[in-house]
Amino acid sequence: MSEVKKAMGLQDGAYDAASIQVLEGLEAVRKRPAMYIGDISSKGLHHLVNEVIDNSIDEAMVGYCNNIDMVINEDGSITITDDGRGIPTDIHKKEGRSALEVVMTVLHAGGKFDKDSYKVSGGLHGVGVSCVNALSRLMKVVVYRGGKVFTQEYQMGKPMFPVREIGTTDRSGTEVTFYPDDTIFQVTTFSYDILSGRLRELAFLNKGVRLSITDMREKDENGEYLREDFFSSEGLKEFVTYLDVNREKLIDEPICMESDKAGIPVEVAMQYNSSFTENVQSYVNNINTIEGGTHLAGFRRALTRTLKSYADKSGLLSKLKFEINGDDFREGLTAVISVKVAEPQFEGQTKTKLGNSEVSGAVDQAVSEMLSYYLEENPKEARTIVNKVILAATARHAARKARELVQRKNVLSNTGLPGKLADCSEKNPENCEIFLVEGDSAGGTAKQGRDRKFQAILPLRGKILNVEKAMPHRIFENEEIKTIFTALGLSIGTEEDTKALNMDRLRYHKVIIMTDADVDGSHIATLILTFFFRYMKEMIELGHIYIATPPFYLIRKGKEERYAWNDEERKQIVAELSGGGKETGISMQRYKGLGEMNAEQLWETTMNPEHRKLRQVDIENAAEADRTFSMLMGDEVPPRRAFIEKNAKYANIDA
């Protein structure tokens, strides 16, 4: 037997034709679901909805659909209804069965592969409704088409009966109901906020289309089911206004442009505000390209070249003693770019980066032409924008000096690590985690309770700087923020690439925010999350950021001790300990701070990987996340108060 076979654990003759496994139909999807939808957690679950809604949106993009309704049913299933043309139900010549059955049960089958049916399509980025069918324990489709009503049901992707005609109708469209398979998904509870956020986004990107969501699982104080309707008549202009609602705008109206260069429809809306952050959202066929791509590159190139040319000609840069760069033109910019591409090519880590080279030139030309016209026709607004660019360049110059000072100090010190960091002994970052702990007292308890092999502790003193309202050079001068950068082993990149993190030097692959379970603790956690979102966004996108969840209650009866993380658990534990009778002999302790627990309790409830409850931070919707952070940490009080009042029932807040 060869050494290669030994290493692979194979016997002579074991690898032959019989070893090749052929997965029929949708079996491959069920066997390896993560290959098709990314993962089997909440993100993958919600991706199923996107695949179904994409079909309805594709009908809207070609002018055949005006209304799309989504219902989260009481039993946890999802129903999506549109008034499009309806999936064809006649016999498919090649397959010898109804086209509806082919669409629902064959991967990569559908009208969007036929350019006569759909010129552009968002669904090509995904895997189609057949994949949703494969990952559902039950799916039902009803088609209204040609005056008739047709239906078919499926179990785990397999038809339960041939397509049936069940009645007549004067409407057209498709209704899809599906139940995600709980033997595949780790989570099967749909989030109203995630789904409503996506529908709102789609309404802005497809002006004139009405979308709605109804949650049959919950009623408001008036006994009405939770419901929202979304409609935009002005599209991206309203999108930018929505994203910037919590910021002070510098120009009265967003700059909007629409073009069709080289057969590629391009739509852009942009607005400058007084903040120090850039928020540019890019879309291709309604897909949020979070990694950017050629359309974003074209936009940035045109923006920098056109604004710099105008600023040079106007003489506004004559007194500046240093060069301005691309970042300076984008500070305080909120923009949305939407392009429609017939055959998009996606690449990147999450397949959300556009690779079509022809799109870059089309966007560049469109933005350059229309922005030049805007600047010439609006000299007052143009001067305001250029002055903002000069302010950004000045702040960047100061920030670079502050950053260099921090990094120089790190190099001069022996270890480059902050003195209050209690490091772990493990050197492989993949096995290491660091707790960012509120206060020296809780930090001391955490140091005593931790597993020193793989857990590091970094106590933070008080509330860190609110980066949402601070100029960049102030951020790099802040002691607590400098400490976080240094402890993680990270630094911001060179002046030419100021927003890139050197992730190869990251010392811990789990960064866990651990604060008190009260109002102040929540505020500190939000400040830290804002910092990561604005200056270390890649940490969130790569799944490195977590939030620890210490218990709220310790419940005792005799020698038995139980912990509860919310009021429902508390009630359940009390009922179990009392046997449903009197609560005599049961005592309860409400934890308001980490310092109220001893080292052993903190380890057992909050730090021990076998028992703790960590929440991983991710970004389901980058545009909505940006808006939320600017609202929570910005200057405007009314929207923040409204947000807290709306979400207070989901939080544990002490009076």
C-alpha cells in the first residue's frame, strides 16, 4: 500500500466507481446547505426569504409587478405574495412536466436565465427558489395565471402531487409559503426587524413598488398585528435622506443622478453631512455589494477627480499646505449607488463584490458628467462641499501624526502591550479570546476567574470616547482606544490606505465585550460597538466581535442554585423549584453589576465556554446599521428616545 493511501486511510482498491456518490435532484442542497446559502444560522435562514422575494422583485424590475406582501405566520412559516405574471404552469417540453414543478425542484432552472424574459435579475446571484424548497420541511405554491388557479406542495423539495388546477380567478401572481426545516437550521425563528429592513431597502431601490410585512405572531396595544408598508416615489433620493436623518446635512437636497451608459442603468444619490464618517452603500440588481467592486471604484474615481478639478479651478485649495487624497472627498459623505447589470460577475470572500470591468467606466462617466454639471450650477453648495474636504484633509493630517505617535510608542516599549492587559499563555490567535471588561473592579474579578491559558482580560476605565461625534485625530489620542488597538495587536494602515486594518497581526480571534447588565453597561457596550463599527468594521464582518451575557438572577432554594438570563427563565425556575406551589424558601438575587459576582460565579455563568451565552455581532444590513449607530450616538435626541421607547420591551433596563 502506498504512503499516500495510508495517509488518506484508504485500502488498496477502495477508490473506484462505487466510491463516487451521485446526489440526485435537490439532495446536494440538503447534504451541504452551507455551500448554497452561506450557513445554517440566522443569516442562512433569512437568505431563504431573500431568494423568494427576489423572484417577485425581478417581476417588478421588468414592469409586471406592483405589490409584494410578506406575512410571518403564527406557526413560524413565511408567505410571500405578488401580483406579477405568475410562474408558468404549462408543460416544459424538455422535462415533460409542469414548468412550475421544474422551477421548484431543479437547481438553476427559471425564467431569469432567458434574457428575453428578464434583462436583469437579482436572483442570479443566489441559488433560486428550488434551494428554498429543498431546505423546507413543507412548501406550498399557488399560481394565479391565465384566469386559473394552480397549486403544488412539496416536502423537503419533493412534490407531494402533480400540479393541480383548483379554481378560476381574475388576478395574476404567485403565492409561496414555506416552513424552514428545523433538522437543518440551528435557528428557525424569523426576525421581523431583519425582514422589514430588507423590504424597506427594496422599496427605496425599486421606486413605485409597494411592499408590506405583517407579523401574525405579535399584536400591539390596540390588538392589531405588527405591520409596516413601504413605498418610495423618489427612490435613492429618499434612501439617502432616510440614512442621514440623524445627521446635520451640509447641503439642502441630495445630489441625484440617473444615466444609462453603455446599456448599464446607473442611479446615484449623495449627501454631505457634518459627521466624520463615510457611508457609501452600493447595489447591483438590488443585491447589497458589501465588499464593493467595479461600480464603487468607478464612483470613487469620478468623485475624487471631479471635485478636485473643481476645487483647483476655483482656487479654494491654494492655501492648503499638504495634499488631499480620496478619503478626504468621502468624509461626511452618505451615498447610494445602484446599477443594473445583465450578467453580473461576483467575487470576493462573501461573493458580494462586483467584478464586471465594463461597469467601472459606465459609472465613472455618468457620475463625472452629472457631478460636474451640479457643481457649476450650484456654486454655493460646491463651496460648502470643498470646505468640508479641506476640513477632512486637515483632520487627517493631524490624525496621522497622532497615529504615528501611538505606533512609535508601541515599538519603543518592550512588549508593545498595555500594562493593564492580563494576557493569556496560548500564542495561536485562533484559540485566544480577550474580554474587554467594564471597570478595574470587574476586571480584577475576571482575571481571577478566567482560564489563563486562552483568555486575556483588558479592563477599561469608564466610558470610552464617543467616536460618532469626535474628530479622527481625537480618537487616536484617546487612551482607552489606544489601549484597545495595542492589545489587539492592530494598527490602522498607511496614510494612503488609512482605513485598512493589518488583520494578520490580530492576537485574538474572539473579542468579547463584557459590561454590567444595566443602563450604564449597555451604554458602554454601545460606545465600544460604535468604535468597532466605525474604525474596525472588518473585525465585525469576519465574525470576531461578541457580547457576553451575564445572568440577571441567582435563584436559591436550600443548597440548590440556578441562574436565569431573563424574566421568563426566572419564572420557569421558580415554578420548578416550588413545584408549582408556594415559593417558600426561595431567595432571589438580582445582579446589576459584574462586581456582584465572585470569580467562580463569573467564570461559571459568563466566561466558561461550556455554559456561557455569547452573542456574536454581525451586520445583516450595513445601511440600517449605519443609520442606527448615527442615531444612537449622534446629537439628535428625539429619534433616540423613539428608538428606546420602541425597543424597551426587548431590553432589561433598571430604573
